[in-house]
Amino acid sequence: MMITIQAKLTFPSKEDKQIVPDLMRRWSSCMKYAYNRLLEGFSRNTIKRELQGVFNLNSRYVDDAIMKATSVLESCKKREENPSKVIFGGRGLFERLKKRHINGKAYEKLRQEWQEKRKGNLYSRGDRSKKGNLNTRIEIYEYTGYGG
């Protein structure tokens, strides 16, 4: 069974607020790197050892990045598409950016949308034997309204 939770994150400081986007960027880069290594024919274990050092992620995040890269690769093969032509972030947005038919703020907005989509979501699965997800903990605070 898979449970997806959407939540608003609050951070006590600016330094803490930068940690999550940085983690998402490194995880996304790790997943794309793993995808390219899988295309080159490297084994999962070889990729895992390499990725942990390059992206400074723990083994669970690296495992999840490799698993996500593997699923993208298998999906491409099932649809009989060329796996080397995959564009992370969406082909449609990429093609619109490439045409450069828009300028200024509209172009920047489109580029930012593509980059955010390219970063993707941080993927981290839980494990029943470990009583949940070791990378993500959800703490529930009683909502007291808008304090002042």
C-alpha cells in the first residue's frame, strides 16, 4: 500500500529553509546521473557506490534515486521509445523553451516552471520493518490559529 501526504513545511530559520530545496536538487541530479549510468550498462551496486560519494546522499536516498531511474528507463522501453531521448522536466515545456518565441518575464516564468518540474519531487519510501520512513518524519502540532 502506498500513502501520499501533502503538507506545508515551515522552517524556523532561513538556513533550514534552504536545506530542502538543496536536498531536492541533489536527489534529482542523482536520479538523472543514475539514469545515464543505467543507459551505459553499469550495475546497480556500481552506481550506488559512485552516487553516494558524488552527491553526498545517504544510501536510502541513493537507492530511491536508482529505483526511480530504473522505472523511467523501463517505462521508456515498454512504450518502445528511445531511452536516450528522455527529457527530464517534460518534452513539451522543453520544446517551447527551445523555440524562444517568447521574451522577458514570460520566458523567465516558463524557464522557472521547467526547472521546477525538472527538479521533480523528492522521493523517499518508507519500510515497514523500520517502522516508516527514516528520512522523513511527520510531526503533528495542534493548530492554534494565527497567533500574534
